[in-house]
Amino acid sequence: MFSGSVKSKEEIWNDVKRLIDYGTEEEQQRAIREATEQQKASVQQNEPVSGSDEGNEPKPIGTSVFGKVYDQFKEKVKEAIEFLSKLKNGVAKGVLHHKDIGDIDLVWGDSKQGLAHIMEKHPNVANDLQTLLDDMHIVQHSDNRIVLESDTHKAVISKMKGEEVTDNWLLTAYEKKKSVSASSSDIETEPKGKRNGTATPQNGPLSVGKDNKLSDTK
């Protein structure tokens, strides 16, 4: 009556119609039951396979100044980096953490800020971001930025994007240089007095204090 292979909707309907027209009552009832099973099998066959990219592609929970927002990568640094590098847009919430700051978002950004900047200018630190942050302490804290530093590395956490207040996000992270000439910035400086989410250069020591200009960031 019905073959073991999964049939199309048209084939299922033709089988049922033929038995309704010519079959006995028992055959008709059996045909309806088998048609139902065939339909279920057909639907399952067309569903994405568990674990496939199509079935497990993260869905954004909203939008922001950074693009689409994803909350599926909390404390999953490697996965977040791979996802944002593929998407080249958006922000992954709570990927990083610092004991004195709390959760830190990872944004894709551009050539001057965020993961895109780090991957382009400082790729050697990208895979060790959480480990590096664990070793850092706050050396400067202003209304819109936090500078972290260890013996070997430095990072800047921003709390704004342009004029808009945001959650904490990683603006840049890099290995410190031994010479002043080697630590010159590889990106443009923001207007004087404005530090709104772009990595900026500065020479000289850092100190903790509100509204101090941040320095030597890349």
C-alpha cells in the first residue's frame, strides 16, 4: 500500500484518495493512519539536523549602537570571537569579566575599536583576553572609560559609544612596549577633551582619577 520511503504530500494524498474511492472501510482507516505517519516523517526529514549551523545559529535578542545583540556567549570567549569574526558586526554580552568591573561585552567594532581593531593590530592577545584581564588591575577610571594594566599588557574598557552610554565593552587590549617610540598609537586621536569610544594615544604615566585623560592606548 505505502512504501517505506518518505513520500511527498502529493503522493500521500493520491494514495489516500485512491483507497477512499476503491478500498474497504478497513483499508481506508489504515490509509489515513499511514498517511499521518508519512506526513510526520516528511516534516522531520525537512527539519534542520541537530547541531547544524542552520539549526543552532544564535538569534539576536535586540539591537544596539554596535549592531545586533547576542547573549549566548557569556564567558565563552573563543566561541564569541569566532562568531563575531564571521558576522563582522554586533555585540556579544558578558563574554569577558573583571573582578573589579564585572561583566564586559565583546563588540565587533571597526579598525579603531573593539574586536576588529584587536584582531587587526594586536592579534597575539585575542585568544588570551580573559587570562590577560584576570592579571590586570585598574590604573585609571573616568566617567566613560576604565584603563587596566598588568606588568606586560594593557586594556581599555569603554562605557560609551559616541554620545550614548553603554554597558562595559572592550575597546582595546595589547602588549605593552618597552620604549616610548614603540608605544605610539596606530590609530587616530579623538578631539581634545572627548573620549567617547575610540582607542587613543598618550605618553606619560597613568594615574587613577575622574576625568583624567587616558594614555598610551592602542
